[in-house]
Amino acid sequence: MDREQAAAALAVRRVLDGATLPVALAETPEGVARAFVQELAYGTLRHWGRLAALAQALSARPLEAKLSALIAVALYQLDHTRSPPFAVVDRAVDAAAVLVRTQAKSVVNAMLRRYLRERDALNDKVVRDSPVARWSHQRWWIGRLQADIPAHWESILVAGNQRPPLTLRVNRRAATREQALTRLREAGIEGSPVGEWGIVVTEPRPVADLPGFAEGWVSVQDAGAQLVPTLLDVRNGQRVLDACAAPGGKAAHIAECADVELTALDADPARVSRIDENLVRLRLDRSAIRVAVGDAGVPATWWDGRPFDRILADVPCTASGTVRRHPDSKWLRRKTDIASFAAQQKRLLHGLWPLLAPGGRLLYVTCSVFDAENELQIRQFMQDEPAALRETISFPADVPASGGQLLPSGNGASHNQDGFFYALLRKG
């Protein structure tokens, strides 16, 4: 366990120094239990605000960066896993000698044993003294949510610190949901329905281990993202554009739901290859699907001049609504990123609007919970484009939402979802 603790601490430290978590984890040494390291790193970053504050509270002097990360990893294990406390402490002491220096062993031993004695009092103190420790998000992030979504900011922050579910979308061209559920149960895997096509797997596991995945029966897709075809009202015979399509989950879902002439576009050539891979695995008819590389904001480089009946603009964003899946982003994002993404979103919206046929619909989507990328973006666009008419969106009764904002759900919610924003615009 000590090697895994040390590797997880190094991964956490790399993230805090600016690396994304997948890049940080890629440096995990051979011979180390990678799945365990991933669990420790993801969990520690979800709760980093509190864990870092606890680590410092346990020390009489400022901690070295690596030592702070190691203590945080051990504290995560003590509070959020079933690992025996004595084993966590002993292995962390051994890891300290490798990660920092031999003299650190006694320091780590004393800090962790003190935590086990004074756990409740220490936790009460750090969460009382610091909102970052209480909510495990950056201070500016907390303030932004308080201003943007005052009725729901606390529940959004709580949901962002929880483990995400493994949610599947059933490929209706390959199987029914009941058939997929039956196949899972035959393999000893329990799941429950969510939404119109979804299944939440009770105990998450590697997707490649799921029966039916290789044959294209199911795809991994959050319940909130599965609303796209219904909201966009895709129908047979339409010409449809998915303007920022990679890795292809929403484009594939559209193709599963209707016989349309579909263009799946993305500006990143490396990510475009993943669209093709998804379409092949799902065994969808490629005869009416065009996968293309291009900037959605510069149509002249890829558009054939024929208008689209439907456009999906799933634009780049801060991904602030999906932090439970990507806890590194809570610590990597900067306040200035919001304005940068908002400018990009505005450019894409104005570039795509002329491609929409009269009477056609454009569905604007982000996985953000910040107003500047969502409601404020749409209000400004409608002022700029008089022909844009905003249509009322009606979500199913079990979908927690505030206007067009899907509220990130806590564990146990009937519609356990990430924080997506939807706005449906019609060209008058």
C-alpha cells in the first residue's frame, strides 16, 4: 500500500502544479496497482480543500508539498475507505521515507495518530474556519455559484464532491433497455433505469467488462447528456449538424434515434478519430454520416452551403458541472477561464447561426453551472440576433433543473445527472 500512497501523492502534487489528472496518473510506475492509485488520487482531489487544511492543522510548521499530499492521501483513506486505520498509518509512514526522507516517518506517524484521536474536533475547526475546507472548491468558485445560483449553490458544491455514477445509454438500434438490463443481471451486474434510454450500474466497474459494450449495445453517457435528441426533436429525413462532436457520444445518440443526414464536426483531428471509433463500435449505418475536421466558427472551410434543420452546439466550456467526474478541474480552473470560454462560445454561436434553415432549431449546450457561459450568453445572443426565438424547454418531472440549468444531482437521486445547461433557439 505504501507504494500506491506515494504514487497517488505524487499524482496529486502534479495536478496542483498544473497537470491534468490523466497526465499525472500516466507517470505511475510499473508494478504499482494503478487502479488503487487512481482511486486514491481521484478521492483526494475531490476532498482536497478539507484534507489539505487538516494536514496543515496537524503540523506545527508549514508542510513540504509532497508531505502535505501524502498526509492528504492517508486522511482520505481514513475517512472515505474501508482500509484498516493501522495499516493506512503504517504504510504512510513507510511511504514518507521514500517520498520525502527517513526523518519524516516520525512526523507522519504522529500526525496521523493525532488525527485518529482528535478527528471530530479537527474537522469541525477546519470547516468552520475556511469555506475552501468546508466545500472543497476554490474560493472564487464558491462565490461565483453563490451569485449565479443562490437557491442551489450549496447542493451543487456537495454534489461536486461525490462519486459519479456509471450511467449507460442503450443503443435502441441494437437492443431494448430491458434486454440490456437482463444481460447485465445474467452477468451478476445490477442496474436500474434512468430517463428514457439510460441505465445506472449499481457498482461501477471498467466499461470493457460490461456485457454488450463491445457489441455496441451500450455506451457510457451521463443521464443529463441523454436528453439531447428529445430536446432537439430529431426526426427522420432531417439534416443535422453536431458542431463540436468529439468524442461522438451525442452524435451517435442522434444517429441511434432517427434516420438523419448527420455531420459530426470537430476542430481537433486527434479527437475526431474517436467519433469514428464510437460509430464503428455501435455498428451504426455510416452511409448518411459525415465525420469532418473543421472549426464550427469558420463554416467556409467545411460547409457545403446547404442549411441544417437541426444544429447541436455542445460548445467548449469550463466543465464546471462535471467536477465529480474530473476533480482535478476544481483546482486547475482559474476565474479568468470563464471569460475566455464565453468569448469562444459567442464566436461559435454567431458562426453557426447562418447555417440553420428558417424554422430550424439550434440546441445550445454546456456542461457548466456558471451564468456567463449559460443564461447570460443566450440573452446576449438573442439581443444580437433578432431572428432568434427562444423556445421553452420542458424537462421530465424527475430531472432537477432551474430554468435551462440541470442541477448536478447527489447520490440517490432518481435522475442522477451532471450539471448541463440547455437553451433551444428557433430561427424565425
